[in-house]
Amino acid sequence: MKITSVTAVYPSYKNIVSSWRTHFWQIVVKIETDKGLVGYGYGGGGLAAVEVVNKHFSEILCGKEINDTQDISVLWDDLYQQCLPYGRKGIAIMALSGVDLALWDLVAKSEHVPVYRLVGIRSKQQVRTYATGTDIEWYGDSGFTAHKFPHRWMDESDYQKAVNSAEMARSILGEKALVMIDTYMSWNRDVTLEMTKILSPYNIYWFEDVLTPDDLLGQANIRSKVKPTLLAGGEHEFTHHGFMEIARSAALDIWQPDITWCGGITAALRIIEIADKFGIPVIPHRGGEVWGLHLIVSSGCQDLAEVLPGMKGGPKDQLWEGEPQSEQGYIEPNDRPGFGVTINESLLN
Ligand SMILES: [Mg+2]
């Protein structure tokens, strides 16, 4: 089939973190073909990424043949090459991710199969979920056995706050639960080492993004010092080229590419190939969303998917309809063609 139109839209969200709006948050990519099939993908990069898709990528893609995943890989390389002077990392690759996922959706729909069937042989029926957020009691009531809480370093009082959160997570979820901390690049070497000491009674599975993603050597340097806690990161890294740098510097114990930012499933498969070679487990960022979930069930990714349930009763935008939900701590993709979701058109106006 031939691509006839490629358009990106920034949805009219009502319930997302306001500071991310238009700068960074998720865009929808729609690709149409001469056979009447339509593919949808999800990318990052906000309004700037919408411009990249509509003004540059669409020009390259319209008229191109797309019939299988090998075609997607060829188109991915072409787009990467053509946006390289301004791309490589960040907004352009977040835009490329949305395009890539729309192409996977399209090819899967043309073959009447779910995307996970195109990714590989399905090795996981269900995937264990972990809840990221702060409403631990609700997560416990909902059956989660794994949880990650956010921690932003501001001042010395944050040591005690981290201990309090870890204590609460352990007391609600029990000794066997996985408990992780996302520091969102707000710790430094000294804070990380001190946290390792004071949090040791709570058996934290991983510390995430303790330093900036640019400081790979700094992370490599403390990696052995935080054990048995692991160092996780990678949601702010892009493509297999970027992850090759993480591999070479031995900066991280766990890689967390975001499938809607790192270059889509095409880039993720290349990242997983590198991870395999270096013996690094891959646990995609936001892996419980369909874009990551279809990849996880049919690839060498770990059996763990992140979901962000928010607060009990909190408002949420329903952008994708038919999305699988975590139930009693597990999630699985549905068997409908493509990613198995439809777009809520009312949020695109
Ligand atoms: Mg994170």
C-alpha cells in the first residue's frame, strides 16, 4: 500500500501536568494509505514535534510503499538520516517515534494481527505491573505488588521524606513487593550514596535517573556503590545510537527507553539487541501503555510494565479507547489488529 497522508495533532488535553503541555507532551500521528487503512501512533515533543511531522516527515513519506516491518525499518533510517542535522536526540526523535508507531499499527492492521505478532514470538501472556505515583494505599488495594514513588531533592529534609515514603510503601505492600524510587535527575553523587545508606533497610529495587543523562561516567562510577540497589535510567535517551553510549560507559543496570520518545518500536528493537549483547535488562518507561506493552510481551524485555494510575478518583483524559488496564497487578494487550486502541476524536479538535 502507498502512504497518502501523514498528519500530527497535539490533542486538547485537559488533565495533564501543565508545565509539560505544548513543550514536551504526547502528540498523535495519523498515517493514511491508498488502501483506506489508517494507522495511529503516539509520539512526544508537543507542538514542535507536530511541526516536524507535518512540515518535514510527511513530505518524505507521502507516496512511499509500506507493506511490512522491513519497509518500516528502511523508512526509519531515511527519516533519521534526513532530520539528522537538527535531530539525533530530543524533539525530532520524539516525532519520529509517533510516525514509527503509526507505521507498525498500519502494517499490523493490514495483516489483521495485533502488533505483538509482528514484534516476535509472544513469550509473556500477562505482564506484572508496577504503579508509579503517590497513592500507595489505593495501589495496594488494587492488587499491585510493585511500586515506584517520585522523590525530588530540594534540601536536607528530603532524606527523611525518602525514608518515610519507603517505610510507607513497605508497610502497605509488604516485604516481597518491589519498591523503586524515581529521582528525576534531582540527586547527585553524595545524595545517592547517603540515600543508599539510609534506605538500605527498605531493600529498594532501583534508583532511577539519579544524575543527568549526560553524566554517564558519574553514574558508572557510583553503580557498584549503590548495590544491591540497581541504577535505572534511559527515558531521556534516544535511539540505538544513544543507548550504545550508555552500554559503552557501563552507566546503568537497567535500561528504560520510552517507546513513544526513543524512536518507536523500530529503535526499541535495536536497543534491545544491544542490551542483550551487554546483558542489560530492559524495562520500558511507561511500558503498560499499548506502545510498550506489545513490545514487552513479544521481546526480551523484562516481565515488568510501568503504569501511572494517578490518584484514586482523579480526573484523566481518555485519549485512547480500549486501552488495557492493570488488574490485580497484571496487564495484557488485547488481540485486536494493530495496537488494539481507537482514538477519541473529541480530544483532537
Ligand atoms: Mg522516570
